[in-house]
Amino acid sequence: MGNSGSAVKVCADHQGGINWLSLSPDGQRLLTGSEDGTARLWSTADSQCHGHFQGHESYITFCHLENEAAFTCSADHTIRKWDVVTGQCLAIYRGHTSIVNRILVAKDYLFSGSYDRTARCWSVDKENQIQEFRGHRNCVLTLAHYSSKDVLEEEEEEEEEEEKVSRDLLVTGSTDCTVKVWWVSSGRCYQTLLGHTGAVLCLILDAPNRELFSGSTDYTIRTWNIVTGEQLKVFKEHQGSIICLELVNRHLYSGSADRTVKCWLVDTGERIQTYKAHKHSVSTLKYHAGILFTGSGDACARAFNSRSGVLQKIFRGHKFIINCIQIHNELLYTASHDGTLRIWDIRGICKRNKRRLKKERSAQGRSSQKGSLSRLFNNKVGCMVQQENGD
């Protein structure tokens, strides 16, 4: 394991804990949303703060960054849209009657989930509410979005004629233990996924494979067919709530309150690795170039070899829980409830891991070549034996 690292830079402009960290699609900017009721925009080029968004009347719970605009949601029941260049508030979306927990931007839609037990859909540009999704018996904590054309066959789509206006669907996870799938155009519930016995804290969608993964306080992860609503598998080995999920190359990584991350093969349900060493709940995780990065309630970030599970580095410096991490240009960004954004250089870890992967591939190639030569030799021997036997 490498020595514990010190941050390249510590950004301490916020006056309260940072609840979320979002990276723009082009990788040029980061957005932090804080308990101090403000959001800040950071450049990944120079790590300087280039924007300070003020206007919310309470703490910011979550934020989302596009290339041209930033979005924040708050305990003040509103969502705001900001110009990333001028810092001007471009829109205020009003309608929720309680804390807005989560937002999601997809196409021209802005989706939100709230403690008021509803999810809502807004027009990004026109500032008006398009749809309300009402049916959960408790707060909506997490969201996902997909289009039916990504998952439905043509004959199945024909059965949904009334939804032809829009093929978009919203997925919501709630503390009422259910996951619901909604038609965006009508607000009608398409599926209610039953099985969890605890709050649903996280969702991961794999639309091309028609699969949805949900993590819950009941200690399980469940896989669902998002077309039929059928529960496909239940992953049961965790001993605490499932807080975060990451899906990479049909490998599912789950972070838990039991202080571990586990890696599962999606196709078989087999648990193939457990990543230990955390001294508190695993609050966030991110896979990058064969390395699993985690953030924990013990105020540390960690880097694990994703295949072997070996701990490669501990990043120490934060004082409280790390709520979110992002990775860009071999820099690790960690945002904490201590109010700081810390930036760490991970080039050394990435380089070592690339060398290791190269050696493994080379060894596999040699092994495969030996196997091919062995099969060729055996085939020749077999032919000789057959000839000697007169076959």
C-alpha cells in the first residue's frame, strides 16, 4: 500500500458542509452545493473558484452541472438554474412543499424528488412544471430516467399507444420501500417494484440490458427488469444499509454502512470481491481505470485495486464525512461535510495500475499462446495415433 497522500490543494471558501459535487460533461468545471445555502463553481484547469451562486434561503441538498448552466435544489423547497458565466439566477422552479432531495437533468426535462412525497418534471427553459408524479407514501430520495425506445421492442411499444406523445420514463426510489416507474407524458405509474423492506437509497439504471439496480436500508441490492417489473436477483451479503452503487462492465460495486464495498458479477449474482479498511460507512464511490475510489464517514478517501481488493492509498486530511468524489485528468476531488473541497494527485496510482494491467494482459497472452500451442501439439499427436491405429 502506498503512503497516505496529502492534498494538492484545499479549497475552503464555503462556510458550511458540502453536500454534493458535480462535474460538467466537458470536464472543465466543478460545482459544489453547500449547507451555507450557496453553490460555487470551480475550474478544473486552475482549481480556482470562478462563480458564487447565492439566493437559496436554506441549505443546498444536491447540485447538477451542465456545460452552460448549473442547477441546485434546496431545503427551501425550490430548484434554481444559474448561468455559469455570469452567476445570474436564470430560473426558480417553485411547487414542492418540502425539502427537495434530488434533481436530474435529461434532454429538455428537469426532474426533482422531494420530502413532500412527490417527484416533478419541469421544462428546463420555460421554468414551468410539466408533470407531477404522485403515489409514493413517503419521501422520494433518488431518481433515474430512460426512454422506452431504448428498452422496448416495436410490438411492445405498440401496446403503449396512449404514451406515444413521449416515450420518456422516470424511475423514483422512496423511503416507502418501493421503486416506481412513471410515464413522463401522463404522470401515470407504469410499474411499482415491490420487494424491499427498507428505504430505497440509491438507483443505477442499465437501460440497454433492461435492468435496474436498487440499494436499500434492508441491507440488500435488488435487480429488476424495467419492462416487466420482475425482480431478477437479490444480493444479500451486506450487513448494513446500501448507500451507493456503481456499475462498470457488468460489475456492480456497492458501498454500505457495514464499512465495506462489495463487487458483484451482475450476470450470475456472485460476489467476487470485498473491499475493507473503512472505519465508518462508505458514503460514495467511483471506479476509474481499474481503481476503486471510496469516500467514508471516517473522513478518509481510499484507492483499491479493483480486481485484487488490495488497498493502495489512503487520502487523509478531511475532518468529517466525505459526501462526494469526482475524478478528472488523474486528479481526485473530494467534497466533505467539513466545508472543504480537496484535490489529490492520483497520477502515481494510475500509472502503477496501468503497468500492472499491462503485465497481466501480457501474462494472459503468453498463457493463451501456450494453450494454443499445446492444443495444436495434442491435435497433431491425436492425428498420429489415429493414423497408427489405421483409423
